[in-house]
Amino acid sequence: MNIFVAGLSYQINDADLKELFEEYGEITSAKIITDRETRRSKGYGFVEMADEDGQRAIEELNGAEYDGRTLSVSEARPRAEGDRPRSNNRGGGNRGGGYGNRERRY
């Protein structure tokens, strides 16, 4: 079972997340999601574990307080076909001055 965990403190790392869920069963993986450029935590992550153990962890940890924050824990939804991670690159590349269809005024 893949579990989505939100509301995490930005100081939590993969090992902390794994330790939090180990009480409920064997963990296959625990991963904090980080910003690609800054490497800083985004405040959420994913845990993989057996279905029965995962269900119990969700029931007991959803709404619980951890490291001063309230957790939101649920079964992760699978990515839909064609979904790709979003890019924060909002730049226009080398497309000119950004005036679009407007006339330049000098």
C-alpha cells in the first residue's frame, strides 16, 4: 500500500518518516518529497507498506500530532495516465520580449 502523508514539519527526513510508521509494520520505503532546486522538504511524503499494516497506520495517524504539526494521512492515489510532475519553470525560454500580441511602445 502506498500512503500519502501531509502536514509534515520541514525538518523531518526520510529516516524520521520511516521511524514514525515502523510501529505499524514493515516499511518498504519512506520518502520525503523535496524541492528539486532547493532540496528543501515540501512538507509531505510517501510510505509504502503491507495493506493491513498500512490501513491501521492511516486510521491511527490521520489527524495525529507529530513534531508540533497535525498529520493528514491517506492512501495515495495512483497517477492518472499522462500525469507528469509539474514544473515550476514559468519562464518563456528564448521567445522574445514577452509582449505577446501587443505592440511595443518606445
